Amino acid sequence: MRASDSFLCVVWLVLVLTGLARVQGEQPGPRQQWKFTASALDGNQLRPAIGKLAGEIKGSFSLSEQSGLDCLRLGPADSPPGGGILLTTEQDAADLPVAAMSVEAWVAVDETAEWGGIVGAVLDSGTREAGWVLGYRKDRFYFGLATEGPGRITYLQSGSPMLLKAWYHLVATYDGAGEQRLYLDGRLDGRRAGQQGAILRPEPLFYCIGAYRDDNDYNPFTGRLAEVSVWHRALGPEEVAARFEERKNLFPGIEPQRPGRPGAEDEWVTWRGDNFRSGRAPQKMDLHPSGKPLWIYQPRHGPAPAWPGTAGSDHWRDRATAEKPKVAFDWVNDVVVAGGRVYFGSSSDDSLRCLDAGTGALLWAHVAGGPIRLAPTVSGQHVLFGCDDGAVYCLDARDGTLRWKTRPPSAPTLRLPGNGRIMSLAPVRTGVLVRGETAYFGAGLFPEEGMWYCTVNVEDGRILEEKPIGHSPQGYIFERGGWLHSQAGRSHGSGMLGKVAARSKPVVPVPSLLPRQAAANFPYGPVESPDLAFAGSGSEVAAFERGNTEPVWTAGVSAAARGLALAHGKLFVSTTDGRIHAFGASAPGRTRVHEEKARPGEPFPPVSPALDHLIRTLPRSRGYALVLGIGDGSLLGALAERTELHVVGVDTDTERIARMRRKFAARGLYGALDRSSGRGSISLQKVEGWEALPFADHLFNLVLRGRPEITVPQSEAQRLASRWEGLVVNGEGEAERAEHPAGAGQWTHAYGDPGNSAASGEGMVDGEVGLRWFGRPGPERIVDRHMRAPPPLAGGGYLLVPGRDYLFGLDACNGTVLWEREIPRFMRVSMLRDCGNLVLDAEAKRVFASAGSKCLILDLLTGQTLRELDAGAGHDWGYLGLDRGVLVGSAVPAGAVRREVSKEAIWEGGYGDGKQAVCSHELFAIDPRTGTRRWRYLPAGAIANPSLCLGDGKVFFIESRNERSLPAAPDAPREGSSSKRHPGRWSYPELLETAGADLVALDLTTGAELWREPFLAKEGGILTFFLICQGEHLIAVHSRNRIPLVRPGPAGPPGKPPPAPPAVPALPRPTLHYDVRVLRTHDGSLNWERILNTGRRPNLTHGEQDRHPVVTGGRLVVEPWVLDVYTGEDLFTFARRGGSGCGSLSASSGKLFYRASNLAEFDLESREQRLVSKAARPGCWINMIPAGGLLLVPEGSSGCICSYPVQASMAFGPRPTREKAPGPALPTGGN
């Protein structure tokens, strides 16, 4: 360098530093500061370093000094209340920031808390919110702030998790114009808009360090503090970064551990490049400006993601947009790159492919035993991946030959339908992480079926360690703070698996170069090189320089670019259509496109005439077929090409299976079903023998032999065949139907049966149950749970699931979606204020669905419309019921049926007291075979739809005497009711108390009135009214609020003194009661009646006043009472344990099913509650349906964002014997 150049550099540096000093000098420093040194303490009094505000230390504390760093350790409070440092309770002395602020803390937290405070002056009592606080909640830091604008506090949470006992530099700022920011260790970690104006002053005031404290919360901090500062302005990012850089060397371990890179520097041997999943590559990238790919690889099939789409809304939180997907690990074919090769797995055809990284040419493929949903990991010449067949595979990286295969020794061998495939009960959906010579993985999905964490020797597949875990391991396993974690499906956060290194802070997550606006436009798969950040959108991939919101490079891709990898100087992009795109520095003359196409091959040999006839006359052409012995594959091929069955071939010959997998894959028949093709698909699985096959009971629609020499016990074949229209083909080609299960019930109406019992009579699930299948429908087409839509129906091996103007028809035994269709105006919400609009007639293979003014009669096998019925002009179809071959319907004023979905609609019809019921002004009966009306009934007043029920050859309902409740004409309300917002909706006081009401019975066949009995409301304020007919009993149950005369609790039976204490003076406030009357169906005379006091306050918000009764096995359940239906005597009470008690009950012959946070059951004999599954939660009304020998739980939690790992439909049946895997390492097989 020349002397003149050196002089110029020195001059420039002096000018810059002078300018910086001038800028910094113009900015005011901290208004308050506290340093925790020996000189700052006088006993338990803390002197300020800046400002005048001293503090008093509460609870235990100590000073420590290490490597020149002074800090104060605050211990647990000596006594409640206690702990932390109280600065002041006086507003004038506090000198709190008003217009803008910053707060800084150098801190190490020793113990996590639900609400921990570091420094703040806050009030958050629910009704009053003010001030600010810097703190932590569980494993995240937060900055809470309340300003004049919204008048409520918002908590900005850190994106990065907190490591206990590690030092952090925290800065929180508010600019006075609407933005909160939170910085961790000198970098921006989170920002949030919404606050506006001056910061509200908390009153009363508790200005504290080391505690979250207001007038009703006092949560002391446990940990270390080195310095706390407060400004009356917002620090800028450069200032925050400079303050961190200035002092960071004083704090050991404050900078996060940098991820070690497995493989060579220019490789990407595991998902997102390293075990921290940082998404960082060390080499700089230079891509050709044309954005033209070097090559594109297109597999035969795109990905087949495991989990369905997300909920379309969450109206409880005022969100009308789709939920952000939480389980998207298999939406693309993510790649890894090593040794000049690209490796990726397929969830569609179960293959692990290897491509040439330079040209994109296919080098080899290995077909596994199930879907490969996550990217493999390369370690030397080993390629490791997990599979839905429950195994971890290790292939030779050079040619794809199988080196070894292993699974958790304790995992069950049971296979069942899951996510549209026959898979292991314990799939490996964490990928495989490798450290040195050891590989790590997790297996399992459902807690009740077992979940495991395993370590395995990379060289030979020996299981080194196996231990059960408590979370559902779904998503890539990763390293953080010296521990391995895995994502936990939809659950918030992750689950710890095992310790692998010394404790350290987590690595700084990507994106760190990507600006906020750029991340909003390109939200997918961000990765970084030292100079650029890359991210994908729905149709592009782009590169950004630090801080630049405009891309410096873009390229178009074929679909959403959700998977990115940087290796060998190239950018590899995986899109949701399955393609892999490679971009590099050189200019491609022509993009190489490698498109896999199915090779038809020779036609399959014709099947026998008997089998040909069987194929043409299958009861269900969709579902699962089991072929015992694959032979030459001709039988499997014929079934796959001529039906829409998923054909599972099993054999004991490993080499034959591998050979036939390749053959069917080449023809495009292997793997996941493609419904658009109009044909089926094939998968091949290995079994050890033929005596006891490892499949769940009764899941196959068709069982037949592919090799004549194979002998399977008839009992085993019958065990595997569906009990509903399942066929077992014997050695002579004759088909034998499986026997229908004795004791199986059905759920044909909204409340189980025409009589509204909310019970099915199902007797096969009264013992312990286990998982049978899971998958679609997911939440994407299901009505938001808070809207309380009508329940699913089930019978005859079919399952009907209503959605948002949508209806699914499923095979109840294996979860196959047989058909699905849109039905305009079909959706109905707030069903508890109305009645069902769906009826299943399994025996006649038909479905009745009302939508708008129509009732559609559908073919149960196909979902196609057979006939349309009409309620008449100006009406909507209200009630729908079928009994003894007579279809009963009702007409309601147009618009009365609730169909709106919004937060306002939740409260208008769903929750709280004083809601209006939908009412009918006409009843009629129809012959469903011809569509002709049999009779018509015009009431004197409105009929409350929730009261309509059928039974004992009669139609029952409650009819108002209030003439104003009827419309004056089909399209106009009577005088006096014209101001009603919703014609056809009335409150129960208007219906039953204004002019009285009658309980009415009509003859089901003729419509003639049989009897009418006055319904006397003993006291006003009726909230909900239900009628149930069971046998000779008509049960009327309604809720109301009243001043109790006795203490809350179950009263004794009629005519006997109550077991509770004697009567006491009336309580000062009303409580929720249920009135129960049981009448005789033949004449309406009273049998017995009871008044049940719940002791709960009025206007509850979780449906406590809306419980639908249950009648099963001679018991009447009015939650929480279980009564003798014949006498009214108390049998016992039960209480849900867990959750808020949302939803209503369903029942089998011996169990109640309901929501208690999770799927729960109550055994009416043992009187014990058990959880059916902790992996999911039911909906807010009824969606646990015991029928057909199973407990069916179609998805009903749509719109729920709570922390549950699975959101899908599922079924449970009598738990089979759980067999274990045959040892820690499975025999290896050929390619």
C-alpha cells in the first residue's frame, strides 16, 4: 500500500469515529441503571449506578465474582410472598418511561416458570392491564407492554428458546409509534406491531427487578443478574449490537455454539446441512443470473403427505383464514448431497433415489417397506433413513444395496391403516441423526401404543439403547444445547430425547440475513451462505443480500419451493409437485429434464372367470385387499388395474418381494393411491409365516391367495376380513362373506337413534380398546369445533362425516374414503339449538341429507343423489328422522337454520344462557321409496326442533301455545314478531312460558294426534330442552337457573329423604339446575320427576347448561348424575377429570365417551375414567361414535390450535394381543 493510501485510510477512520462519537453523544444514555457489585449493596439495599431509585432485596441472595464478572444471585423466596428486588411503589419516584422505552438486562435464569419476571412495572389482572415487563415464560423470553392505543397488554415472545443457567443479553424496545422489539445477544429476535401511544401507568405499582409482580401475582426470579438499565427512548439495532459486542467477553458461554458440519465443507449430508438444522453452508454461492436450472428431476409421483390440510378458520380467535401448517415435513422430497450425489426419499412409491449431482441422472433406487417421509442422512458410504414400516434402513451409498435394517426391540409388530397406507403402529418419522459412529431416531405416534427413542451402531445396525418417551416424535430430530430433541407433530415446541454433548446455548436460527419483508414474500425453506440468504415462494426461489428486501437473484420453479439445500456450489430446490431443481454458476445451454414415466410392460395374464366375476361384483371397489403370496404378481396387478383397491401383497421371500417391488414401481402401480387415475395401487410386505399375520383385526375388504400352495387358517383369514361386506376367497375361488359382529351397534341419527338416546347399544368396545386406523378426513373441510355442528353417523361398516357444505362417506373398518362431495347449504351449526339433518339407513344403503329446502337421498355406496325431496317454497328443511320406514321431516322459515360461521355466531347460538331454539311450523311424513307425502301436521304454535324424536311408533315434540311463534304465511311472520332478526328462532321462555306449551304424541304412520299433555314450567328461565324416547319411556330434560332450596348435590329418589344434609336457607344466588320428567309413551302420564342442582353459577361458557342426556342399559345420565331410568333412583355420579368439560356425551352399552382434554371414556360398571388417547382431542359437541364394533372418532377439533400432536380421524377397537419385534436387528435383504 502506498503512503498516500495509508494516510487517507487513517483520515477516513478518524472521521468515522468522530462522527460516531458525535451521534452517540447526541443520544441520551440510560435514565436508570443498576449494577450488582459489592459496592452497590448495603445489606439488602441496592444502590443505583444511574438515577436515584434504590431497591430492597426480598428473599435469599448472594454476590458472586467469576473472571472479573460481578453478579447477584437471587434464590427462591424465603417465604411466600417474597423474592426479587422491590424498587418502589410510588409513581413519582419510579420515573417510568412514557412515550418510548428500552430495557436491558444481562441475566441467567436458573429455573423456568409459567410467568417469570426479570424487570418491570406491570399490571395484568384480566380487567386492568398497564405497564411493561421483561420476563420469561417456560422456555421463552418475552416483553409485555400496554399502551393507550389498545389499552391491553401484548406479550412479544422470543423466537429462540432459552437455555437455563446460560447468560443472555436481553434488550426490549418500544418506539412509541406502534412497534415492540426484542433482542437476544445483540440481534433482533422478534418484533410486533399493535401498541400505540403512551405507556399506561400501572396502579397499584410494583416496580421490581427479579420478579413478576402486580396486585394478584408475585412470581420471584431464581438466577443471576449482572446489570439492568432503562432508557426513555428506543435503542436502535446498531446500538444494541454494539452494547453486546462491548461486554460479551465478560460472560462465559454467552455466544451460541456454532454447528459442527458433518461431511465435507461443500456437502449437505443431512436435512438443513447439520445436526442443529441451521440451514447454513460455509461456502459462498455464485448462481448464473439467468435463473435457468442445470437440470430437473421429476419422479413418477409427487409427494403423498401424511397429514391432511389444516383447519380453514379459528373463529374463537377471530381468524377466518387457514391455520398455518405445523406438520409439513413430507410436503416435498427434501434432498441431501454428498460425494457428487443427491439422495432423496419418496412418500409416494417408498423409494430412496440417488441422482448424479452434476447431471440429475438416476444412478439407483431402493424400494423400502413403506413411505419414506423425511430426508436421509449420509455418513461416509452409509445412507440412513427411517420408514413408515417402523424400521431404520442403512444402504450402501454407492449402489443402494441394503446393509442392515433395524427397529425398536419393544415396538409392536402390528400393522394397520394409517394416512392411507398399511403401516407400522410405530413408524419412524424423525429421520436419522448421526454423530460419529452412532445414529439416533424416534419411533411411534400414539402414546397409548408406545413411543421410543433409540440409538444404533452405524456400522452394523445394533441397537445400543432403547427407551420409552412421552411425546409423539414427528419431525426431524435435532441437536440443541447438548441434547437431542424431536418435533412433536402439531404440539407446541419439541420433546427431549437424550443428552449427547455438554450443555450449550442453542445456535442462532435462520433466517438471520433474510429481511422481514423478504421472508413474508418468500416464506419457505430459508437457507444461508456467508453472503446470501435463499428462500422459496409458491412459484419462485430467490436470493437476498443482508438487509435488502429486493432479491438479487430469482428463478421460477414448477410449484411451491419448500425445500432448499446448498452443496457443491449449487442450489437444490425441492417443490411440492415432487420435482428437484438444480441451479449453478454455469449457464446451461439446455436444461436437462429427467421425467420418470410409467412403463406399461406386458399385460397381466387374465384371471379366472370366478375371480373376474368377483372383481366386477365387489361390494366396495375402494378399500384394502390382502393377497397371500405374491407369486408372479398377476393377481395383484389385475386387482390394481381393475379396481380402486390398495392391494397389499405379503410373502416370506425377501428376494421375490424386492424384485416385484421394482417391477410394480416401474409400471407406476406401486405405493400411494392416485384417485385421479381411476385405478388402485400395490404395496408388498414381508411376513415371517402364515399362521398369525401382523395386521389389525378386520381391516381388509378382500382376502385371497396369490399362490395356491399357501395355507392360512380359516380363522385367521376371517380375523383379517372386514365384518361388513368383507370377502374371503378360498382355494376354489369361492367367496365367503365375513360374519357381522354380534353386539355391534349403530349411530344413525344425530343423537344415536330416532329416539335421541345419544347411545348406540354398541357392546364390543366396552373393554380395553386400541388403535385400528387413522387418517382422513382431517380438519380442512370440517366445521370449526366451536360451532357445534351435527355429529357423524355410523352403521353397517360405513361412517358419514359432515363438513362445511361437504359430506364424506368412509369405510368404518379401515378409514378408506369411499366418496366425498359438496352439498350446498348442507352445513348446520349450533346443533344443540336445532336438530340433525343427516340420517343413515345402512340396511337400504341410502343416506338422507337435508340442505336448504331440499332433502337429498344419496346412494350409500357412491354418494350420488338418487332422489330429491322438497320442504316447499319459502321454507327450509328442519327436522329429519327415519323410523319403521317412515321419513319424518319439518319445515322452518327460510333462514332459521344457523349456517353462519364467525365468532359472533359462536356466541349467538352456541354458548351461554338465553339462546334461541330453531322452531318448525309444519311436520310431515314421506314414503322414501316413492317420495310421496303420507301426512301433514300444522301446529297451533311453534315446535322446538331439539324436542323432536321418534319411538314406539310415535312422533313426540313440545308445541308452544304462543300463536305469535308461528309465521302468518309461509313467507311472512305474524304481527308482533316482524322485528325478530331471525324468523323461526325463539327462546324457551317465549315458547314455553308466555302462553304455555304441550307435549304432543302423533301416530308415526298416520299423523293422527294420540295424546297431548300440558307442559307446566314450574319456574321460568328455561335454557335448554330435550326429549328422548326409549322403549315405553318419554324423557323430558331441561335446564334452568333457580335459587336452590337445598345444598347442591344429588337428591335421593322420589319418595325417599335425600342423602345430602337437610334443607338449609336459600343460597343468595341462583345455580344451574336440570329438571327431569319421565312419562309413559302410551298416554303421556307422569312416571317420575326430579330436580337436580349442579351448584354451578348461571351463564357458563363451556356448555354446562346444554348437556344432552344419555339413556343406555336402563340408565339415564344427566351429567353428572346416573339415574335408574325406571325409578329415578340415584345410582351414582361421575365427574370428568381434565379439561373444561366441553362437549356432550355419547354412549355404548357400558361406557360413556366425552372430552376431558383428550379422548376419554367412563366405564359404567367399574365407574372409572380412562383416556382413550392423549394424542388428539374430540370436538365441542359429539364426535366419539361407538358403532360397528369400533369407537369411531372422526376429526372434530378443527380450529383448535392447542398442543395436541395429531389432528385427524381415527378408530379404536378391542385391543389385540401386542406382539414384539423379533429382536434388536432384523435380517438384511437384497435390493
